[in-house]
Amino acid sequence: MDIKPKIESLLFAAGEPLSPEKLSKLTGENEAKVKEALGILSEELKTQARGIRIICNNGQWLMVTAPETAPFVQKLKKEVFEGDLSNASQETLAIIAYRGPVTRTEINEIRGVESSYTINQLLGRGLIERSRHPQRANTFLYQISFALLEHLGIHNIEELPQYGEFKK
């Protein structure tokens, strides 16, 4: 299999920036070949009138939507971010509230499904926050935000129903 579909799939599934080094480990290809493929893939996505792009910032690559599709994406985001929370969002938020700080991988394991999209929705709504994991590079920890506490009308996380019992 060609390296470009592998990279494209990994960037899509990750939902967060990945380094060429990490992509090299995941694909089994050398880092120089990964960097070359990233450049080619990036250019192809631009010239083929596709709805996605890959961008690079400080050596980290991320899959994003194409700028020209912004009006359509904004419609979706408005609907998603202003509507009621989906069951998946409620479930993910509960996991983060009661188990946090927690990694995306841990959330995925608990839920049994990929949660990147749901996590991004919760981040976009300001209901959760993320911070770098102190021991693992390229990993984030998720926890509830002050905005969520304010929205729920509580002063700290311990005021959540049965929080103390759950933490035992």
C-alpha cells in the first residue's frame, strides 16, 4: 500500500496534530519518506479541489477542512454547538467529569468508539479544556472547564452528583 493513504487515514483518525516521527513509527516507513509524502499529499489536496487539507505548524501535521468550505462547515458547527448535546457528547462529558483528567485514548477505551469528533465539539463549546500530558509528548489530558461548572451552577467538581462515591 502506498504511504499517502496511510498518512491520510492516520491524520483523520487522530483528530490532533501528529509529527513525522510519530507517523513514521505508525506506518513503518522512514521519516524522510513520510516528510516527502506529507508534502505531496498536502499539495494534492490543494490542487484536487478536495474538502480537506493537511497543514503543518511547528513540525506537527493536522487534517483540517478546506477554507473554501467554511460557510458549510460553519452551518454544521452552529447547529452542533448551539443545539442540545448528543448522547455521545453527554457520555463523553460524564467520563471527563468523573474520570478526568483523562486522555483521548482512555475515553475511547471506556466508550468503545473513536471520540475525537465528540471531544472537539465539547472543546468548541467550551465545556472541556485540554492540557499537555506532563509525561507523554503529543498527548493531551481533558478535564471539565470553569464554564461548565458555571453553567451547572456549582463551585467545584466535587459538587457533581455522587462524585465522592465514584472517586472512592
